[in-house]
Amino acid sequence: MAAYVVRRLLQAVPLLAGISFVAFVILRLAPGGPMAVYAQNPNMTEADMRRIEHLLGLDQPVSVQYVKWASGTLTGHLGFSYRTGRPVGAVILERVPATLELMVTAYLIAIVLGIATGVASAVKRYSVFDYVATPAAMVGSRSRFSGLVSLSSSTLPRRCTGFRQAASRRWARRSRSQTAPRTSPAPPACWGCG
């Protein structure tokens, strides 16, 4: 068993290297390249562009750029945000608590719904519920339901509309006070079906 694990880990090394190379190439092939963000600024002079290009190491050969990029990624130095100028690692770490909260809530809802549906389907074997729940569970386990949840929440009866709007406002207010993105339209319970 240990030999199998070691062999699989060794096979993963060239695969990860290939994926990182493809990701690097795709980033370089973007329209305008890495300097496109700076080129959009009308106050940016050619000297400023060259200085930034040198600071980012874009004036070096592509092979050197790739090695620096890959080693930086492996060591956790992900560079600086073009938008804020802050380290990307710090920006990602800010979002981790909200992401974990969303994931845990979604998984708990999915587990509760899955167990309840499974038990009900086992108790009422060969019933209409069983024939409907089994394919629904298959489809649900293989696809994201977020679009369906959004659609169903927009078609709720009128008496539920006030609750839905209050829940959305409460979640939006809460997300602004935390590090979650401000565009969260609904509580994490809506994502539990995904």
C-alpha cells in the first residue's frame, strides 16, 4: 500500500508541473498581458510602464519568469493585488472564515436533507415518493442546484416574499460586517442544495 501511495505521488509531480505551466502560459496569453491593467491608466508614462515591468520581473526571459512564479506559488508568495496593492495571500486569508461558514452550512443542510430523504425513501419503498426522490437525489448529487434554488425562491408565493426579503437583507447586512463578499444575495441555506 505504501509503495502504491509513493508511486501515485511521484506520478502527480509531472502532472502538477504541467498544469502550472499551462496556467502560467494562459496568464501570459491574456489580452494585453500582465501589463494591461497599468496600460489602461491614461496618466501612466512609458517610463512608468518600464519601471513597473522591471519591478514585476517581466523584462526577464520567460523561463526565468516561470521559475520565479512557480517557486513563489510553492512558497506561498502569490504576489500583490493589482486592485489594492496588498499581498494576495492576505486577501485570500480574509475570505477564509466566510468561505468556511458557507461550506459548513451547505454541507450540513445537504447531509440533513440527504439522510431525511434516504430514510423516507427506505421506509416508503416503491412508493411515488421513492420513485421521485431517487432520481432527484441522483441529479442533485451530480449537479449544482443553485440556479434551481434561485428560481424557486423567486417564484415563492406572495406570503413568503416578506420572509425571503428579510432573510436576504439580514444576510447582506451580516456579510458587510464580516469579510464575506457584499454581493451575497441570500443566506447560506440557499446554497445547501448544491
